[in-house]
Amino acid sequence: MTDRTTPRLLAAVLLGVGLLVLVSFPVPYVIESPGPVFDVLGSSTAGPLISISGATVYPTTGVMDLTTVSERGGPGTRVLLTELVGATLNATDAVVPQALLYPDGASAAQVTNDNTAAMVQSQDAAAIAALRHLGIPVTLTVVVGSITAGSPADGHLQTGDTIVSVDGAVITSADQVRTAVTAHKPGEQVTFVVDRAGKSQTVVLTTAASTDSGPARAVVGFAPAVGYTSPVKVTIQLDDVGGPSAGLMFTLGIIDKLTPGQETGGLHIAGTGTMDENGKVGPIGGIRQKMAAARAAGAVIFLVPASNCAEALGQVPQGLRLVKVTTVDDALSGLTAAATGQGTAPSCSH
């Protein structure tokens, strides 16, 4: 081997090693792909997705899928540069900077906790909106929502606890909880009485100082949310799915089970959208991935929040018809029109 060949060989080896390190280097991005779909009128291995007691439940036809997005990357994990390149070449994937999806410093455990809490809250809001639509009595309550890991509430309160009183004052709104806590100074104690699975619990928490911008204030580390009581009990069972975007489909599924008519018209329906207790549909993320998942599962009609229409246009899979929705009422009327051909179903195109 000549003296000139040795440096060239060494350079080639170093270049190869450098490229190997480069393509194996983790990058701070999240890859979003079409996720699994779940028929809210059907069952999983754990049983029916929606179970109802205290009222007549009617048989349903067709399919009513909620759609999801699968993610690679995020807190606690990283995607490789090779995966990133592959995702950019896939028409149904999206590459999103991690910082746009998750707060700086968020842990994997906190993200999971927040997503689980958001799913629980979306289920309650869906039940409230459905029961109100049907004229079934509903009494709103205030419950413990997402809990911040390592906060005073962590390990003492549980997501879903009904807040009965704070410092002896009966609670009827989330604002009352916030006002009662911030009336204290950091380091002082706050006494909560909560109902947990039908049993009264007294929980005393020592407040901490807030860490966000602005003057320091007392916090205990959870977000109050809306719950409810009703003579009709709705139970939703869906494991390993988080976030609030299934609210619309849960609402429609509950209504379909509690009415003799067939909301789907026997067709394969899918959709997405948040739902609040007043029946308003809100925007979601990952609309392209959710439409792709819906069509791959066989859906022919897709309910899309009005706020997502602009993003959805131009990315609709062939054979999938969009129906634009803003409330549970127009979701039902638009679905009926699309399924039966009678009336006009609002479209994202107009």
C-alpha cells in the first residue's frame, strides 16, 4: 500500500463513521402518522366502548369511527434523522417540531398524565352534551382535571375527584376553586373535601409558588374541570388513547344509542373534533392523518370541525366526503343529510 493510499482510506473510513453517526443522531421532532380507529358503537377487548344504564338503549347500525394520530418522538424519546427523511417522503406523515407540541421540559410521564386527563374530560363533556341534547337532566359538578407531576396535589388528589368544598366553601364552579387557592400565600394550607368513588375524602395541601411569568401566587398543581351527575350513567372504556379530540364522536355515539333512529344510515362514518358541555365542536390536530386513517378503515363520510376545514381541503383521500360541523346539532343534521341524501350537508368547500 502506498503512502498516498493510506490517508485516502483513512478519510473514507472517517467519512463513513461520520455519516453513520449523523443518520443515527436523534432530532427534536415528532412524526405524526395515521393512527388506529375505534368504532364508538362497537366493542374492544374490554367490552363496549360506550355503556349506558338508567335509560333504554337502542340497537345501532353502521360504523361510527373516532380517529387518532400515532406519534414517534416527544418527551423521553427521539426520532432519528433517517426516520425524519422517511417521513418527509410519506404523503400521510407530518414532521412537527417537538417544541410546538409539548412544553419545554415536559416529561413523558407528565405528557401521558395530561393526555389521559384530557381524554377523561372529553368523555364527560361528550356525555353532558349528549344528555342535554336529549333533554335528560344533568347537574354540573367541578372535578380534578390534569395534575402536575411533583406538585402538592400529586399523590393526594386524583383525576376525576369531585370537588365538594375548598376551605369549607361549597364549590359550584372552577373559578371558585382558583379563587380559593390564590387567596392563600405560597406555603399556606388549603383544605379540600372531595368525593372519590362515592366516598368523602378530606385532603389538606400546602400551596407552592407559581413558576410561570407574573407575580408569584399560590398553586396546588391541578386544573379544575367540568363533571356531572345524571340519572343516566354513561361509561366510556377506551384504553391507550389520550387527548380531547374524540369528544364529537363520543357525543354522537351516546345519542345514537339513546335514540331509536339510526344516525349513520347504515354507512361507515368517521370524524374528529373536541366537544364542550354546551355542544360546541372545537378544532383538533393531525387532520390529514385522521382522514387517511378513516378512509383506510373504509369510511365514506368524515365529520370535520369547521376550524379545520381550510387545512383539510386539498388533502382529502379519494372516496371520502367531508361534512363540516360546528355544534352537535348541525353534526346530527349534516350526518343525516349526507347519509340519506335528504337536505344539505355543509361541506368544507362552501
